[in-house]
Amino acid sequence: MDRRVKKTQAAIRNSFIELIKEKGDINSISIKEIVDRADISRSTFYTHYTDIIELTEDISNMIAKEISTIVVEVHKKSQGPLAYIIIYKNILQYLYDLGPLTKAVIIDSRNSAMIEEIINSLRAGIAEYYKASHKQINSEILDATATFWTHGCMGLIREWAKNDFNYSVDDMAKMITKSIETCSTFFLARE
């Protein structure tokens, strides 16, 4: 991709992200506001994106791709419970660093399409990784596991963001890990 194209797309994305942080509601942002902020023409916007929905999907995929990369890269380096603590810490740190964007996107129910896009993209990436690394397990079970993991983690992360990141990244990573371990012990205790 041409450097100018990348630069223009980055300017559009960054302008949109700034507006999301300011307004909190993606649906109240107009293309005019984006192009004014990015200092580009309307036709330049349409050269790169067909509409705000496509731009929203691009940013959602960027966030989900980064989270999926964290999951896969940590799994390549370590296994077992330690890997999950590292995964959660890295995901949480990434979302914490996005700060107002995380809060605007994850908390505001008006942004549900973006939340769903992030969850679906993340779930698909994790399911693909699970299927490649755990071939001995049924594909449907791996899909269900990826769905369960993604929705559960995103639910806890959403609560964390709603409460102004009231736990440190380390404490929140421990909370997620303990929640998963606790669910597991409920089932094991019944056997």
C-alpha cells in the first residue's frame, strides 16, 4: 500500500477516534466532522471508505486484530495458567492505554455494532488459533470455547471500563483468571 494512502487512512481513523472519545456516541459523528478534523476533502474520505460503517468496521477490526495477536503470540511463548495471566495483562494494558476510546466503544450501548464487530472478529481469530493448535478437540467445541471465552472476558472488561478502570491491570488479570478457575471448580466439585 502506498505511503500516502496509509497516511490518509490513519488521519481519517485518528480523527474518527478523537471524535468518539469526545462524543462517546459513534452514531452522532458525521462525515463532515471527520473530514474537517482530518483536514481532507469529502471525496478523499470516499476514496478510502464508503461510509462511517465501513470506517467503524476498520477500527473494530484493528482493535480485535491487536487483541488476537496478543493471544496468539503469548500462546506461542508459554503454556498453561501462566500464559493466560500474561494474555489478560497484555489485553487489559492495551485497552487501558486506549483509555477514552475503550470506554466510549465498550460502554456506550449506542456503539453496539462496533462492540459486536470487535467480539466477532476476536472470537473468529481465537477459534482459528484453537483449531490450529488443538486439532484433537472437536471443532464445534473449540468454536463454543472461543465464544464463551470472548464474551466472558469482554463482559468483565466492560464492567471494568464502566467503573473507570477501578482495578489495576494486574488485579483485573487476576480477577479474570480467578473467575474462570472458579467456574471450573463448580463443575469439578459436582463429579
